[in-house]
Amino acid sequence: MIHPGVGNPEVQEIAPGVFVITKLVHFFAKIGVNAGIIHTQESVIFIDSGMSAYSGEYLWNLAKERMEGDEAIYLILTHKDTDHCFGMNEIRKHGATVIAHERAAEILQGASNLSRNLIAQRIRKKFHPEDMLGPVVLSQPDQTITGDTTLNLGDEIQLLAIPGHTPGDIAVYHPRSKVLFTGDAVLEGMDPYIRPDSLSLKTWIQNLERLKDLDIEWILPGHGALSKPDIIENNIQFLMSKQA
Ligand SMILES: [Zn+2]
């Protein structure tokens, strides 16, 4: 049985060794939160870690089923928000190198610890928070990027710096499977979420425009269903409609 602090995850293998996970627990959004796992000859790359320690543990166990044991482990955080970072320690403690945008790193620990307390307070009304969040432990990334960065981790992994939704968003593009993981820069099934700390909509839109140059088969948004690349344009149109 899956722990209630994981939600009702759905797992799809969309290319050999490339997994997308949707509907991980989200304590406020019914739509859940998403994550990805890429297995290469030499590495396992996690993209985001869910909103609870239980989600992070679930993602680790899912990947472990097909690991040989000598892979290098990476966790790429698409941005610093609680629903994508709270599971991080359950992957990091197995030796993962954590990578994030420099601006996400600046904010991650202090702001997220504050958010954790707020979330725990709100969960407490219905549940015991430790039963739902698990042992959330946040920490600074091991590596940060400020601009687009290509990594060779067995497969080529492109990290695209696309600030907008937050000051430090990263999209992850995997050329072998033509999958783009966008974090919350692109959403499906809900309008793009303009946060108090979002950058100008112009910057956000310009960064989304850059994504349209990629050869994309699938997009895994931060929330919502696995999608086709036309959702980028849908998100751009919404943001344009909100521009003053
Ligand atoms: Zn999110």
C-alpha cells in the first residue's frame, strides 16, 4: 500500500529508462505534483522530489528497482518551491548530487523552512503533519547554474535557465527521449501560477519562447498531465493576456 503522504502517483515509462510520475501528493492542489526519473548507462537523474519526505522516498524506491548499484545519482530541482523540494533529503541521503539554479539556492533553505512550518500548521487541522509530510529536511544544492548548462551523465542532459515563475527556474531537456521537464514554468490543467516573487511576465514569456526551438515529443509540466508541446503556447497566451 502506498503511504497517504505520497498521494496517488501514476507512473509512465515514456522511453526506455525515462519515467514520468504524476499525481504525487499536493496538500493544496487537487491536481497533485509531478516528477521525473531518467536512467542512463552510468547515472540516475531525478527531476524534483515531491511535496513530502514520503514522496521522495517513493521516488527513490521506484528508481532503485532498476538500478545496478554503481550509478552516479543526481537530483535536479526545477525551482525552490516546497511542492518540488520537500522530498529532497530522501534522495540526497543516498548520495545524490543536488543541482539547482543559483537564485533557487539563495532562497531554498530559509524560505522553505518557513513554508514547511506554515504547511505543517495547515495540515495539522486535518492530520498529524508528521504522518503526511514525514521527516522533511532541506539543504543547499551541491552545484548551481546561472545560465544554460549541458551535462553528460551517460545521456546528454540540457539544463535551461528559464526564470519567470520564480527567480530561479530550470527546465530539463533530454534529447534521447525528446522529453522536456518544465517545472512550474509550464502547467497543464490549470492556469500558469503567477507568484508574488515571479519575475516580469515579459521575462517569463521570453524564456518560454526559447523552449519552442527544442525538438520536443513530450512535456512533463510541474502539475497536470503529460502533454504535447503545444501547451507552451497555451501558457504563453495566458501570460500575455495578463500583461498590463
Ligand atoms: Zn509546483
